[in-house]
Amino acid sequence: MSMINPGRPVAIIDGKSIAAKMRTRLAARVAEMTTKLGLRPCLAVFLVGDDPASTTYVRNKTKAAEAAGIRTIDVSSSALIVEADLVAHIRAANLDPTIHGILVQLPLPKHIDSKTIIEAIDPAKDVDGLHPLNVGRLAAGRRTFVPCTPQGCMVLLQNTGQTLHGARALVIGRSTLVGRPIAQLLLNQNCTVTIAHSKTQNLPTEIQRADIVIAAIGRPQFVRGNWLKPGATVIDVGINRVAGADGKDRIVGDVAFDEARAVAGAITPVPGGVGPMTIACLLENTFTAALQQTNIRSFY
Ligand code: NAP
């Protein structure tokens, strides 16, 4: 069975509008939860240092959470904080019943081991899905907190109407944050999954075979249009800052969009594709964490 339809016009997958709908739906559920159960989900956001990109990401996340009715607690600390103190702050949040979700903004300063920090988070509050217990549950095909960007990619794929069962999917990138969990999620949906990375031989040939291409590389416009199978669905996770012709910085993905849109069946733009989905999925995970911790199953 063919998984693609080369004859159809390209669909631009509008992550911005899909994420906005998710957030509106979620806000209604949060409002209902707060009114009926007196329960307001709460997300504690840990930011270490004052890296401008991390500060912006955290601001966007807390703004979106508050707009959806989710309370946020800002746990900012100096870049000089020692690892043991950060662990102690996380353990305090683990024990606080009014906090349902914990997010540690990465990357952390070099003197702090991010694995130690992530392992300090209570897996029941690990709304980023990075604790080894949740990573293992995902690998075992069990219900768990799924990392937000990979989950967002799956929602986008499902919105295309693309048949996942039996489709050939190529994930380019094998990071624990993006590539690996996406591969796992695709496998759980019965895709035939290949994972490519920097040592992969002849990447264009691998891409040519794929009905679905997920690019999570971190290299601007790396995947060329003529490498794609006609009609393929392309999810571009990359966020790369490059200098535009006008001298101003602009954001581009890992896929050469203008070339790829001439060949693909469906494709995400950058910005406006995967990016907005990450926050929407984080908010959904926080809502789920609040429900699970209060164990009110009738509300599911
Ligand atoms: P990462 O940890 O640097 O991983 C990049 C992956 O790409 C690695 O597995 C690497 O292979 C692979 N790679 C590098 N060069 C390659 C090449 N020439 N051919 C094939 N594979 C190659 O990055 P990440 O955290 O996964 O992020 C990937 C991209 O997604 C970045 O642009 C990041 O900004 C973006 N991102 C976006 C969101 C969002 O919300 N939209 C969220 C997270 C990340 P090796 O393992 O062999 O080194």
C-alpha cells in the first residue's frame, strides 16, 4: 500500500493554529477542573542563570501556562548555584502537593550535571518526560509523560491524516530530547522506523525511501528538496538562527523549505510548525499530572 499521494498539492502544516486550538481546548478543561474540583494545575519552572534564549523560552512557557489558567512558580537561581542546592530545591518541589509539574530549563551551566538534576525530579511531576523512568516507559510502549517536542510532532502528523501504520519513517537526529523519543513514538504507531545521525552513510538515499521525514539535526536548511520522495510528509524540528539578506537574523529549519515544498505532500514551516506545539504539549502534560496526582478519574 502506498503511504503517499504524489498527485496532491502540498499541505503546509499549520502548527501555530493547531497549537492555538489545543490551548483553547485545554483552557476550557482547566477552567472546568478549577470550578468543579477546586484544583488549579501548577507548574514550577526552574531557570538557572540568565541565558537570553532560555529566559525567553521560560517567559513564553509561563505566559502560555497562565493564559490557559495554569499557575506557574518561577524558581530562578544564579548561574553559580551548586548542584546540591538545585537538587534540594527540586526535592522541595517534589514534596509540595500544590505543585503538579516540574520543568528544568536546559541547558544547565557546565558545573551542573543535567542527568543528576533530571533524575532528582519526581517521575510523576516530570512533565518534560526526561526522567529515565519515563524514558523507559515510553520505550516499553507504556502510557507515560512524553517529551513535549516529540509529542507535538506526533500531533502534527496525526493532523495531516497521514497513515502511520506501516509507513516508512526516517528520523534524522538521535538526541534524548528529540530524535530518540520521536523514533519510539513512531514505532509505537507501527511505522517502520530508521534513525539517521552524523555517522549515517548516504543520507539522501535513506531520505528518498521515507514516507515521513523528521529532521532534528540543528543544521540550517540541510535537507534538500531533491532528496525527498515525492509526496512525503516532512516535519522540520530544527530552529536555526541565520543572517538574512537584509542583515537581520531570521529563523530557519533543518530543511530547505522552498525546495522541499515543491516535492513534499505536507510540510511544517519554520517558524510556525513544530515550535508552537512544544508549549501546547507541555501544558497538556501539566494538566494530566494534576489529574493523576489528585487521582480523580471521573474527570479524565
Ligand atoms: P542535538 O542534541 O545537537 O542532536 C542533533 C542530532 O543531529 C544528533 O543526533 C546528530 O548526530 C545529528 N546530526 C548532526 N549532523 C548531522 C548530519 N550531517 N547528518 C545526520 N545527522 C546529523 O540537537 P537536538 O536537541 O536534538 O535539536 C535538534 C534541532 O531541533 C535543533 O535545531 C534544535 O534547536 C531544534 N529543537 C527544536 C525544538 C522545538 O520546539 N521546535 C525543541 C528542541 C530542539 P550524532 O548523534 O551522531 O552527533
